[in-house]
Amino acid sequence: MNVLSKPEASEKSSGDDTSSSSPPARHSLLDLPNEMLERLFEYFGFESMKLMRDLQNRRLYAATQTCKTSHFKHWSLGRIPAEKLKLFVEQVLILKGIKIDNLLGDKSEADRTLETLIRERPELESVEILSSKCTDSTLQLLVQNSNIRIVRLGGANITGNIQIPSSLTSTSVIEVLSLSGCRNLSIHGIVSLLNKIGETLKVLNLSRTLLSFSDADTLIFGLPVLEELDLGGCRSFTDAGVIGFLNNTGSTLRKLDLNSGNISLSGIESLTTSLPLLEQVNLSGCKNMTEANLLAFLGKIGGSLRIIDLSRTGVSLSDIESSPVQLPVLEQVYLSYCHSLTNAGVIGVLKRTGGNLRILHLNNTDVSLCGIESLTKSFSLLEELNLSRCKNITEAGIFGLLNKTGGALRILNLNNTSISLSDIGSMTLSLHLLAELNLSECKNLTEAGFTGLLNKTGGNLKIINLSNTNVALSEIESLASSFHKLQQLNLSHCKNLTESGTIGFLNKTGGALRILNLSNSELALSSAESLTTSFPALEKFELTGCKNTTEAGLVAFLERTSGKLIVQGRWQLQSPETLHVANQWMFLGGSKAVEENIKSVFPNLRVW
């Protein structure tokens, strides 16, 4: 929403009838009194304040001038030259935290400026610098500061080989250390560093580094309170290195990220550390991981696991039935792009969950869900199900799984599957909380199947995607439900759409629709005059490639909108003076002549 836009409708109370077409209220910063604006801006960072000044609004500019920016404690400076950073350090009163996306200037100047920053601001608690200008001297100063708790040096040119006083262990309070993308880090440097500051570390991020711990005996350090360990993208890490690293952690580890590594988890039986609190494991992209090693690992940690990501791995999980693995508190399972995944593997995983499953992603796999009816468990908490591009999925499998959910499903993605939904009658459960439905590219989808599925929803749908399907919406009048909460409707590339079906569907929506995509359809909008609903909240209307759209149809539709609307498409409007509306519109993609013609009638119109 444009920060300067004025509210266009009064806000409805929670008890209002949902069938009303009144849009939700829109508010802007300009609704606030000056005193509140000034108070609010005291919490803004440098970039946000600059944005407010650049908006060229007198009230906002005045508020930025009078608020006490010197009282800011945490600053996000984005890209900043070294000389400006030096001036900033001298002028700001209190500096607790600083984030720099890129430090400009030559390396020696940047090094001196960062040294000044760290030495002269002893109150610093958090430093985040994403710049190759950072060196080992910067890291050393940060580590020696007895007040700094958070250090993030992304992509820095550091090795970790720094001289750390022996007295540091008793003074360091660093809890978060992120050296992601520091590709010059050495094994000796990081081991020495962790030996000095590891006692207080809770979060350690070494992702996308070239560290290659191949000998577990070289890993002699302690991380007794570590809660998060990120080694994602460390393709030189070996199995011995990972296990050795884990053996140096305590029993507090909650999150482990090993994504995109070359590990196979070989030797996992030598893991001596108990991980009773481990809740989240990311092994996505670990293509060398074997199923036996994975199951051995899950056997050690499964009791506390809530989130597991095995996407883009080669596991089939077919052996899980004969393993002792139990996943009683599992809430999120990601198995996307696991092309070896079997039906038995999926069913085996689901059997071992404790009924807490909330998210299940099986997209881009070859499973059919055949045999799902053998499951005696129900998944009453399941909120998100992604079966996109599961080419072998059967309707019996889909409905069998959906019938085992408890009606809590909010997101259902069946994109690019071969389903027709002709057996929708076998679905005994209603989806009264469903908010997002994706049926795009389902070429076999039938009219009866689609309307039957919609009749099983409870009117809470906010997003419907039917793009690239063959539906005509010819049976839309048989719908018993209305969709007054619908915000996004995508009917692009639906070549069989009928005027009556489309208008009938739109008449069942309320005033909440924000995005409507009819691009590359054959619609002329000749029946737009029969629309009984208006679209006061509509923000984007996509008609690109609609060669049959008539000017009269376009005008009739636009007269039912209000506010600032982006209309995307190309038309030769012969008489734009017929567009009689009080508010300005924005047009995308029109020819220069058409833009000038429209502007001559609507001088305040903004054309993008």
C-alpha cells in the first residue's frame, strides 16, 4: 500500500456480516498526529528515515527533522562509505547495534574506520558487517570486546588466525557468531577461536565456508550451550568432521543445518553426544547420504524432532518400516524432489508421527499415495499439503489422505497433477478453513470436480489459482458457497473460460478481491454489465494477451473498481472520456499515443 494513500473505507467490526461487500479499512502514516509521528520515527533506522525525507511530504519531512534521532541505539546503514561511517561514529550518542550491508572505500581506510568504531564505542553489543573489507584485525577487536554478544561478518576476508589473550575466556560474552561465506577461514583459526569463546556460544554459523574437518581428533573445543549450528553449503566437510563437531557440543543443540553438503553420515554410530533437544534438522541436497545412515541418525534424535528437511536427497525411506525410528512430535516434513521416494516410505514416516503433523511437502516426487488407506492415524492438525507436480498421484490417494485430516487444512497445492476430481464424492471431510487452493496446470480438471471441491470449503478461501486449466466455469451457478474473503484469483491461460461462468464466479466474491488475472484468455468482458458485485479493494487487474476484450467491457468492469488500480494490458481506447470514475488509475503497457490520450482526459493519471 502506498504510504501516502488516504483510507478509503471505514473499518468493519469483527461482528459484521461477512457477506457485506465493504472492503477492509486502509490506513496510512498521515492519519497519525504529528506528536505520534515524531515518537514513531525515533525507532526508525537510517534508511527508513531517508525514505521518509525523500517522499517529499511536508508533514513527514518535518517529523524527521524534529524527532530525536540521536537517541537511536540500533542502526542499519546499508551501503556506506568509510568516511561517512567515521562521521556517524563521532556524532551518534548511543550505539548498541550496527548493521552495514557494504562498506565502501579502499581496504586500509575501511580497516581503520572499523577499528575506530569498535574501540571508541565500548557500549556496542551487536555488530553485523557484510563486506569483504573485514579482516582478522576486525575480528580480533570484536572478540576482545567484553560487551559484544552478537558478531556477524558475512563474506569477510578473514582466516580466524588471530592472537587472543589467554585472559579472554573469562571476559568474552559472545553468544552469536556468524562467519558465513568467509571462504578463507582456516581450520586452525576456527578451532583456536572456538576454544576461547565457545563457552558462551549459542549460535554458530559457518555456512558456505571451505573448512574441511577431515580428522575428528583435531576438533578439540567445547560448545556446552550451543543451540544452533549451521554448516550448510560446507561441501568440503567430511562425515568425520561433522560427527567430531557434534561430539564437541553439549546437550542443548536445537537446530542443525547440514544442507547441500557431501556427507553420507557414515560412522554416525560413533556419535557420542546425546542430542535430546534437537528439534530441527536440514539435510536437503545431501545427495550422498545413504538411507541406512539416515535411519541410524534418526534413531538417535527422532524423539525430539519437530522439523526435518530431506528434500533433493536420494532416499526412498522404504526401510523405515523395519527400523526402530519414532517421530512422536514431528510437525513439519519436507520431501520435495526426492525422486526415489516410495509410497511405503511416505506411509512409514506418517505412521511414526504422533498426530502433530502440520506441514507435509511431497511435491516433485513419484509417489501415488497408493495404500494410504492402511494408515490408522489421523492428522487433525495438518495445515499445509503440497503435492505439486506429483505426476503419479491418484485421486484415491489424495482423498484418502485428505479424509485423514481434521479440517484444519489451510493450504492445498495440487499444481500440475493429473487429477480430475471427478471422484470428489469420496471425500467425506470438509475443508472449512482452506485459505489457499492451487489447481494450476491440472489439465484433466473437470467442472463438476472443481465446483464439488469448492462446495466442501467454508468460504475462507483467499487465494485460488486455476491458471492453465481447461475449465469453463460453466457449472459455477451450482456453487452453494460464496467467497467474500477471496483476495487473489488467477484464471490466466484458461482458454475455455466463458463470459457467464467468469462473471458468475466474480459475483460470488466480495469486496476483498485485490488481484485478478485473466491474461491470455478469450474473454471479451461483454457481460461485465451483469456484474452485481463491486471491487473496491482491487489493486491489480491483468489482461495481457486478451485480444478479444472490448472497450465497453473494460469500461464496465473498471467502473466497479475504485482506488489506485494497476491495469496491465494493451488496448486502443478510442474514447477514453467514457471512463467516468472519480479516482485515478495506473495503466501498464499501453502505447505512448494511448497514454497521452488518456492523460489528456485524466491529467492526474499516473501511467507506468
